[in-house]
Amino acid sequence: MPTIYDVALKSGYSATTVSKAFNDYSDISPKTKKEILKVAKEMGYLPNSHARTILTKKSWMVGVLYVESFGIGIKHPFFNAVIEGFKENIESKGYDLMFISKDIGKGKFSYLEHCQFRSIDGVIIVHSDYHNEDVQELLRSDIPCVLIDMESEHGSTVCSDNYRGGFEAVDYLYSLGHRSIAHISGGDDTFSGPKRREGFKQALKQYGLPSKAEWIVDGGYFTYDSGYQAMQTLLNLGERPTAVFVAGDYMAFGAIQAIKDRGLRVPQDISVIGFDDIELARYTTPKLTTIRQNTNRIGGKAADILIEAIDCKETISMNMIPTELIVRESCQRIT
């Protein structure tokens, strides 16, 4: 198998320049890098990870930490899609991914110990249980961390503009003539729930719409069942809203089923708008109108920030990605 020195000899560049080309250093020209990589490909050269680690003083391994206490886990399509966007970007820069747990073989480790054991360069922490002490220990360490849907003074956050998305949902319903709008919110112990609820309330205030405490129902942790139960609560009220903004698509699916189980129709009797735009939203009956989170941009931005932090350019920042209204079939104009 050819070595870096064989590539250097054939390309006419020094071994140092060849190494810089492989590791995407900025102090060589794109033309030089292209020539070296072309020669390496023709020769069938594969970089030696151990040599690269010694040269760059990095493991080229980043960790993915997902911790939550609600039982859904990484199966949720929003977080799955965010990690996919992160993975695509981080791998294009030459890094590998590793999921961080507290189990290595038969041993029990903290998240920090696992990262130290594997020489992890940095970690993306996805919708974590903020009060988890092992997570806090990792955040307080010198390992760079970027957080998705979580805030900390020890790491940068990347999230959707949840407040604006909540406002946008009401704005759209108002444009359809709705004046009696309820909200099924995410729980107060979630990162995004309170922010979407505040956007909802601000839109009601701006448009001079009634803000009734009984029309805002806590849907907890964004599940189908919690959406179903919350919608039942709204349907049991003496005065029924004409539209409901639901703070998550899974909850919206539950809410729609609750409406159907009462013999009512969506959107003819009650309009429903969700939040997320998970893939299933376009296949339900009716197809769900929702506020889209740009998961690819969230994951990609998290990768960019983490790489900068690994390269000793860390600054703590809050990065909000714009949302987008996706109009389908679950909302209807009223007169």
C-alpha cells in the first residue's frame, strides 16, 4: 500500500504539503490540493488515521449524546433528521461519529469519562435532560460542546426560531378568518414549548384576539397521546375554538384523531396546524399544515460551530434557524 512519502514523490510536493492537503489546511492553494488528491486517488492511497492523529493532535472523532427521560429517544423524526444533517456536514470535514453512552464493555462510565476514554474532540448534545448531572459535568469540561434545543453558558445552542414559528402559526390562522384560536403547548420543562407558547400569545395580543387560559392546554412532551388528551380537554369546553395551534406534529396527529372520535371533521369543523413538518405530515388524512423546522440547516450549523470550537475558535452563541409555514389540508378559511 502506498505511503504519504510515495504520494509526495510522485506528485513532486513535500510530505508536509501532502499531509496538509489531506487534512484540508488553508495555507495551501486549491490547485495544489487538487493535484495531490488526484495523485493519491490514482495510487490508491488511504490516509493512516493514527498518523493523522499524531500530526494534527486530534482524534477526528466527535460524539453524539442524546439523553431524555420521556421514553421517545432518538426515534423522534425531528431529532433523527437533525443528526443526519449534522452527520453529513461533519463527515465531509473528515470526522467520524460515535454515540456516547455510559457503558463501555462491562464498565460503567460517566459521559465525560467515555469522551476522555475515546479521545473525543467535541460533542453535539441533542435535546438533553438539562438537569442530568453527567451532562452538566461534560458541559463544564474542556471538551467543546454544541447543544440542540437546550441552553447552557458552557456551549453554543442551535435551534429553530420557536417564538417566531408560534407567531407565524397564529398569523396564518388569522389570515383565514379564525378569531377563536386555542393552543396545545409543549410542557414547561421542554426547551421549545414555552417559546412557541409565547409566540402564540404575542400574536393573539397583536391581533386583538381573546387569550383564554382554558384555551391553552399543556400537551407535555409532544406525544400522540398527550395531543389526544389535550384536544379532549378543549372539546369538553362549553365554547369550542375554530382552530388549534399544536406545538408538535405528533401531538397534532393525536388532536386530529380526538376531533374525529367526536364525530367532527378537520378542517371543516376545526382547523389544526402543527409544528415540525416531520415526513409523516404529508401522508396523513388530512395532510397536515405545519410550521417546518429546517433540520438540515440546524444539523449543518451545529457541525460548523463544533468544528470551529474544536479548532480553538470557540465563542458561546445562540443560533436560531428560521421556520417556514407549510400549507396543506388541515386548515380552512372561515367567514
